[in-house]
Amino acid sequence: MLRHMSHLRKILIDNGAIEMTALNKVAMNTLVNLTPMLTGKFLKEFPDIDSNTPFDNYPYIWKNFSSSGYATLESEDAMMAFNYLAGGFKNPPTDHYTRPFMLAADFSELDKNSASKICLGPKTRIQILLEYLNDFIKSYENIPHWALMFLSSASHNYANDVSRVRHLYEDFIVNSFKSGAFENTLLIFFSDHGIRFGPLRATPQGWFEDRTPFMFFWFPKWFRDENKHLIDNLKTNSRRLITFFDVHETLKDILKFEPNKIINRQISLNQRGISLFNKVPLNRTCISAQIPLEYCVCSSSTTAKLSRKEINRGANFMVNHLNKLISIEAYHCVQLKLLQIIDAKRLGQEKDYLILLTIQVAPSSAIFEGILKVNSDNTIRLQGDINRTNKYGKQSHCVKTRAIREFCMCKDVAV
């Protein structure tokens, strides 16, 4: 945000937006981070999760808004949030749904003749959808409306592409402020995670940014004036550890807005989701917020050194674990071997300590990051999930199992 959209950040803050500086993601990629925000649950908490299960019956919060008379919109410029290695929707999930248009566009001459994947003919995908969002807002000017617009074509793969489209965001938001289109609107401008692949991700800064996406809340002035106590709590929370579960609870409060009940609500440290209209406890931790350790930015490395023997043992443990994961597709996937150890850090001084380990394997050249727990009896176990930090492209085209796509290299690719 600061690197490519600093002017937009200034516009938002100058107009009263609150920047949530300590938002910590709770899972790896888009779907698994959006699910807590939209349902209040981890994706894995739903039954029968596989790549073919449609999401029509999931309790997405837009259904609550729809039941309360809101017009609803779900729109993406890449249409991947609910469809990438996932079941998507059998039926349109909202009143307005742009997937049919974007699918048609992807196979049109406009797409084939575009110099960049962020474009459709003379316009960018982002411009087209922001214009659509503007029309949606105008069409329902006197009717409550709810919209989720997810724009990733210029930011997901190459962060520098954001500089080519930032003026589109600026123009849309500035014009909406000036026209009064946001006069009865809560605007949440956010990302679900940072850059997950590439040279930046390989740096300590990239590691941190991946886990701490940006988020801004903007309320119209009349709302801020009438609810100063709640806004003060939101400002306090802008510097406290929060997650997408908290955003979900906030959306529930917006739908059924009862200020007195919110003010008098009792908050527990171990609540997974806390409305941001209430003060998040200052002593909240990743454990109490249910942020998996592998995504927690509050863990700090120590100066305690790891022996080469410890590091090698941990690296071989990770490779063996990866090979166990892909063994369900052993006919299709090649066995992985340790190529190099990229980085190893010790977390904690006690006898039971953690190792944050980054390795590269052959023959796929995949780079993996994981956390291992070394117990006092010197046994090792994996803490959380292993994440891949470079792209796998079509390496795993031969498998349909979502859980191992980032780990498998198909034998026909390795030949």
C-alpha cells in the first residue's frame, strides 16, 4: 500500500478513514482468508471440503444482508476467489454477479488482442468493474446495498502493476466522496494477503507483508459524529492485533446496529471474533485470536544458534513429510529430494522451541516454508501447514486433490 498507493492512502486518511495497522491473516490464500470474514469460520470447519463442493449453502453474510432487504453484488476481475481449485457456485450467489461476463470476456477477441492480462480491449478489467460498481451504487441509491468487489488482476502476480492502475482507485473513491455516493456507506478497502511469490516474498519484509494485508474503514461524517465512542474504539483497535474474524463480527453489528448493546457487550480475551466497535484486549495474542502459528507475525526469532545437525534434521523431516503428503498420488507425483536449505531461525529460548525453516527441493525447485516444533525429548513435529512461496504453475496439472497441488510435480513434467 505504502509502496504503490501512498497517495490513495493519504486521500482515505484525510477523509476520515481508519487504517488497521495490525491485521494478521489467518490462512494462506484468498478463499481461506475470505471465508472467516464472510462466515465467521475457517474453511476447514465446513464439512465435505474438496475442489468439487459448491459453496451455495455456505452461510455467507451477504445472505443476511439480502434477507434484510439489501441488493447484493459479488464481482471479481479474475473470478478466482471462489473458483480456483474450488467448487464456486451452482447458482448466482448475489443479485448481481459478474462471473458470466468475465468468463465470456476471457474467451473473447478483446482478451486475445489485449497486450496485458489486466486489460480488456482499450480498458482495464479494474476500470470496467469500477464503472459497474458505480452504476450499481447509483441504481440502488435509495435502497440498501451490499457489495464485495475483489480486484486482483494488477496486484496478485506482479505488485508493480498496481502503479499502472492506482489512478482508477483514486478517481473512483474521490468521485464517490464528492458526489455523496458514500453518504450512507461503510467502505472497507482491504487486501486478503500480501505478495505470496517472487523476489519480494523471499525477503524478511516480504514475509511480514504477506501476513499483514492492508485494511481501511471509512464511515460517513454523520455516523462518526453520532457514534464517537464506537469510532474511538475502532481507532484504538487500529493499533491492536485483529483478524478477518473480527471484521465478520463488525459486519454483523452493522447489519443489526444497536449502539447501546455494543457498548455494554462483555468481551473475552479468548473470543475468536471481536467486533471492532468493541475494544480488542491489549494483551491479545495469536493463540487467543486463533491465528495459526505459521501465519503469526508476533513470533520473533532469537539469537540462539541452531546447529547444522538440527537444521539438517529439520529439513529432512520436512521433505519426508512432503513426500508423505503426495504419496496419495504416488503414481503421478515424483519423489522430492532436498536441494538446499535457504534459511533457518529459532523461535523461543525454552527447551520446547520452534524452527522456522525455508528449504528448496528437487526436481521441482519448489521453495517451502514451515515451522517445526522441537520437543524437550528431541522429537520433531510439524506446527501447522507447510506453505510454498514460489509459483508452481502447471507442475501439478495431473492431480485434482486441492491439498497437494502446491507440493506435487507430475512425472510427465519432470521428464
